[in-house]
Amino acid sequence: MRDKIRQLVEFLKEVKAETKRVSWAPRKQVLGATFVVLVLVIIMAIYLGIVDLIVAAFMKAILG
């Protein structure tokens, strides 16, 4: 059990060291990309909601 804990601690140390070597995108770029993703998600949610309403109305008309 102690060996597993030591392995976990060593792994976490390596992860921390590796994240320091990563080339991170600038904050402004990350925020811009996040904004674009959120806008697209909202647009798709609205679109799918409208399609769902249309299909539901169509199915209700067909099935009574």
C-alpha cells in the first residue's frame, strides 16, 4: 500500500513539473475562445429548441 502511495505522490510531482513546461495560451485568447464557444452553444440550443417544437407540433398533428 505504501508503494502505491509513493507512486501516486511521484506521479503528481511529475504532473506538476510538466504543467510548468506547458506553453499556455494568453488569457485574452482563452477568454475570446470561451466566449465564441458559449455563443455557439446558446445558438445551437435555441435552434434545437425550435426544431423540437416544430417536430413536436408536427407529431401531435399526425398522431392526434
